[in-house]
Amino acid sequence: MKTAIVILNWNGAKLLPQFLPSVINYSKDAEVYIIDNASTDNSIHLIKTEFPSVKIIQNKGNYGFAKGYNEGLKQINAEYFCLLNSDVEVTENWLQPIEELFNQNAEIAAIQPKILDYKNKKYFEYAGAGGGFIDKFGYPFCRGRVFSTLEEDKGQYNDTTQIFWASGASLFIRSKDFFAQNGFDEDFFAHMEEIDLCWRLNNANRKIYYCGQSTVYHLGGATLDKSNPKKWYLNYRNSLWMLLKNLPKEKLFPVIFTRLSLDGIAAIAFLPKQGLPHVWSVFISHVHFYLGFIKMYKKRQTNQNKNYSNTSLLPVQFFLKKRQYFKDLK
């Protein structure tokens, strides 16, 4: 089998009837799988009765995004995996450009389509937009999305180009590359794990691409809202762990020290708007970063890509210099 479309599900009975039909209708040449993380709603019954063509893999527990996919993908035999969020609507002919790009270049390990906002389809969506990058201190951003600023889609990212990371909302990856990297880091549980995986692929001299000829629409926040303190905690902690695992050795101390300091500044700056839960999330994330320091350091690969970014400190550009669009970044 060439492509397997794999959707991780946990209590998604409300989302599946809304988004799964487009996946089935526009993916005739692929197999569609649901990996279920021990849902307690009627998800499984719904899939069996309303979508009988979809294959079901049932995990024994709610393993989160990382382990949930790691466990389920072991049971799927395909050349390419498409890891697709359960709140994504796909479009006609979305698979062909991706498969053609894989076939044209054997150095490509992963590809992301154009990701637009399901609620406002003229604009890019937060999680991935037109392809991901990071600044020198590990802050992620996208073509079409820098922090909270979302660009209108005017065809400016209809290209095919190399990027640094591909969004986990719709991540195409060669199965051999996924397993060569031992999949996602299960200690992350959820959030930032796809950037960590892509960084490891870059360190292994594999390439990540964006394909603007393929389009999907992402609802976003269906599992964990952006304002949820748990989401803040996971993003802060996992971002630090990612830096520890993947930065070139000579940049480890200065970059991580700077990020720890900037996290503290951000917690204080956002206190009036986000309140004490945000400050507490940052504090606990730092505590757990230190607790997992040795374990994460041992996961470092032999080779670290020294040219992981050519972008200077993103918060300064965005908040102080008001460079809020990708084309304006230095």
C-alpha cells in the first residue's frame, strides 16, 4: 500500500461525522485508519456502523499523541503515513501532489500541505499554516503565521519549498523515516513532538517539504483549547526538552539559559491577561524540565545540525519591532 491516512482518536464522536466523510471521499487510493486511544464515548460503535470502510486499531489506554501514534503505526504497512488530526477537512486531489513530490525526491522524509482555518477559510491556520521554521532560540513560527498573527491566503504560499518542520495536524512521512527515528518522543505526550521529530530528521540529513498544491482545513483546539493551562505547560516544557535534545553542543547553555529567562519574562508580561494559571504553568514546566534533564540529554543524536535557523530572536522582532508577517522577518 502506498499511503495510509491515520487519524488518532480519543472521544471524538462529535468530530468524526463532521470531518471523516471528506477524508473518505477524497482519498480513494489510500487506506483510512483510526487509532483509538481507549475512548470512553461511542466513537468505535459510530465508526463501525457509519464508516465501515475505515480500519480501526485500538490502543489499550489514552497514550496521548506521541505514544498513541507510535503504538498504532506499528500495525500498519504502508510506504507513506499521513498523520491527520480528527478535526481536519481535506479537499479533492489533496493526496496526488504529495505522493508525486515523494516520488520525485528520495531525500524528502516528510511533507506538509497548505493548512487553512476551517472557521475562516480565507486565512491560514495556527498549527502549521504554510510550513514551519524556528528562530535561533527555538521559537516556532510559520509562513502565514507568526505568533498570533495569521495571514490571509492570497496564493503567496502556493509553492513547493523546503521547510524546517511540518505540522502534526497533517503530517505526511515515509514510514521508513518514522521508524528510523523511533517515531515521536513519548515523553512529550502531546505538543511540539512533530517539531522534535522533524529536527531529528534534519539532523539525519533528511529533508522536510511544504506542498502548496495540496490544501486542508483545520478546526484547531478541538482536543485542548489554546487557553488551557495544560497546553501552556506542555508547550513550555516540551520546547525546552526539544532544545536540549537537538541543539548543537556549543549553543546548548546560552540558548537554553536565554529561553528560561524569556519564559519568566513572558509569564510576568502575560499575568494581567492570562492570570496566575499561566504563571504556574511556566513554573511547573521549568521544574519538570530540570527533572527530565538527564534523561533528555541522553537522547541527543551523534550529529547536530548547526544551521537549524537563520532567524534572530522572534519575540523581539514581533513584539518590539512589529515585524508580524513572515516576509518581514530578519
